[in-house]
Amino acid sequence: MPSMTLITKIHAALERYHGLKRSRKARGNPLDELILTILSQNTSDINSRRAFHMLRQVMPTWEEAHRSSVRKVAESIDSGGLANLKAARIKAVLDRIHREQGHFDLSFLRDLSDEEVKAYLFRFNGIGPKTVACVLLFSLGKPAFPVDTHVYRVTKRLGLVNDKASPERAQALLESMVPPALYYSMHMNLVEHGRKTCKPHAPLCHICPLSKLCAYVR
């Protein structure tokens, strides 16, 4: 396992390069983050956010989305890719929440322990560790380290995660090695670093602040 010294150096270098990222105060309905993260599966952040905004424009409330057909939901999120699959997944989540609660407010999750939140969210089909971690970190203000495509690529190149590890295993490893107090800022900066510097096909190693710490460069 990488040393704490290496983790600290990477975190500090990322913050000097991209800035300190402070977590936002938890607010709003956690269901929003859950649906947004479903839409982000296998697509870019730009496309998923566009699809989310279109969905809310066409169906301003989750009640309306619940009453709509899978086809209509799919039409509204078409820009995000895999619209039919994601629409069916969203409808299944909304149907189950309504059946169990009679409403769509998941604010009660803030009163649960981390393990209770995970147990609740993992009951839904198509909801994996990254989606659960996004809800925990971004909506509930609880410690979690989501591993998206950028975090996965950058941490493998850095040698923090074994090249053969799955994204799910990578998330578990990162949560075990990074201090929880650093989760939010380090996650956000790894995402930004993957978008702007450590790109998939043409990484800008010559300007990367992590080049001296990076297994990929060595």
C-alpha cells in the first residue's frame, strides 16, 4: 500500500495546482444527486448534467417523472446516452421510493449512519459503489471517495491503485488509504486533473505537478 507520505505529497501538489476544494454544506433532496449520478454512468459530466437539466425542465418534480412512462423519461434524457436503460433505472428507483414512502424526499438519509445509508441505497437495482459514494459525499456531507473514470485513470497512473483493480476495488482502496478529511478536496482535484492534465490519450506529463511522484512517468 502507498505510504501516507506519498498520499500527503500528492494531495498537497494537487491543491497547489488546482486549489483547495471545500465541501458544500449538505442541502436539498438527496434524490437529486442519486438521479444525477445514475445519468452520469458511462457518459461525460457535461452530457449527464445536460440530461438532468432537460429532465427537470420537462418534468419539474419527481412526482411527474414517476407518473410518466419510461419512454417519455428516456426522450427527456436522450442527450445523456443510454437513455432507455437509464430511464428504466430511474423509473424503478422512483417507483420503489413512492411505494415505500408515498413521497420522494430522501432527506431522512441525513439522520442515518453511513452504513445505514449504504444499505438503503444498495437495495436499488443498478446502484453501485460510485453512485452511493456520490450521494454520501455531495448530498449528505458524509465521508466517501467516489471513483469515476478520471479518478480511476489518474490513481492507476500514479501507482496508488493496482492496474488490474476494478473501479469498485479502487474505491475501497482509496477510502482505506486517504484520510477522510482529505476525501472531498482530493477527489475533486483528481477529477479536475484527469480532465485537464492527465488526459486519457495524451497526458500532459511535461507540465504535470505530479510527474516526480508518478509511476506512469517513471
